[in-house]
Amino acid sequence: MAIGVDMEIGLSSYSYRWAILSKKMDLRGFLDRSLSMDLSCVQICENLPFHLVSPAERMAIRDEYASRMRIETGFRGHDPKQLQRALEATAELGGTMMRLVVEEVDEEELDIDKAIADLKSVIPLLDKLRIDLSLENHFVLKPVDLVAILKALDSPRVSICFDCFNSIVQNIGTYQALEDVVQHISRIHVKDVQIRRVGTGFLISGCPMGEGILELETVQAILATHGKAPSYYLEGWIDQLETEEETLAFEDKVNNDGINYLRRNIK
């Protein structure tokens, strides 16, 4: 698997999904907010489409920020041309790793053999650019399928970015999903959720770290058993409040409190 970094705590741009969606936070704003929280790493994901920024602007951002934090990116899909574009953009940002959701936005089922072939075609580019690729368990692939893709790629530059709750869509709980991929983990997307009964079903909704069902100590125990110390990236599934002002203020508070929670509780 890819060589990881020492355990760090950082932000994914999906932690500020509402600020970014409302155009109240851009790429530089996200980086500045991360620096103000004294974070050493960030993931600039597809909700901040870094690959659409001009090369000159990407290199200016690299010159301004890359010496002060480790920059990583996040992308989605397995089309080789789009992957090449995103990887080259990552390099221009000074990025060291790109998180990848393998399935395309419109793919409800994934042709795994096709995805493997597409991803294999960019392995030489990973080596050339010295960028690692971290595959995320999302909604279409089961964790064991993601491991199968990783093994088929057979590259030391490829690892797994584990999301604590995405695999619930496959009826696979957090700790089982973690056990399935733990040997290959280099990053974790951490968030918290609450589950409550609604009508004849259940509602899963995001909440501040420490107020939901995630047992961070269990996550750490599983990692420790396998000698893993991945980097943690805070994300969130916070719903909108009544007004945009309330939503953005709450989102910022949840993120600030969440980072402090991780600093207190990650050993």
C-alpha cells in the first residue's frame, strides 16, 4: 500500500459544504480558514473544483500555501482523461495525494474491470508526478470491492481513504467496513451522525462530533491493532437551518468544535 504520513488532523472541503455552495467561501477562503485553525493538512475536493481553476492561479496558490500545509485534493470518476487533468492540477497546487471516489456521479453500478483498466492507465502518471491516490469507500462499492480494485492496481502509491459512515448505504456498519479495509488505510474521513425513528423508518442525520453514534475509541483500537496511524480529515453531514446566516454560523462552529474534539480524543 502507499506509504502514509504521520497522523495528522485536517479539514476536507466538504466540512464547509454550505459555505462553499452559497459562494461565501472559495478555495483561498477554505485554505485561510484551515490555517486559522492551525491545521497542517487539507483536502480540496470536487465541491471546490480545483481542476477548473487556471494553471497560473493553481501555481500561485501552491506558492502561497503549500509551504504552510500539506495540500491534498479530491476527485470523482475513472475516466483516464479526466483523471490526468485532475492529477496534473493537483501537482500544480503542490498536492501530494488525490482522494478518489471511483464511481462517476451517474453510475449506480460500476463495471469494476473497466474501472481497474482506467485506473491502471494513470499509474505511470502517479509515479511521474509523485502523487499518491487514495480510494474512498462511497455508496456504490462495498469495502471489499474497493480492496479488490486496490490489489489489482498493485501500486505502492494507491491506498484507501476510509469514510466512517458511507458504507452504511451497503448495510455495512462503521467498524465492519473499517476491518474490511484497515490494512490499506492512509486517510480517514471522520464525522458523526445520529439515528432516530421517523414514521416507519429511520433518519440518519449529521451532528457535531461527540454527539452521535461514532465510537472514536473503537476506530482507534481497530487501527492500533493493525499498526495504522492515518491522517484524519473532518467532514460533516450537517443539514441546513432556517436561514443561510444561521446555517453558515452553525457549520463553522461545528467544524471548530469538531477539530478541537479530535485534538482531545485522538491518541
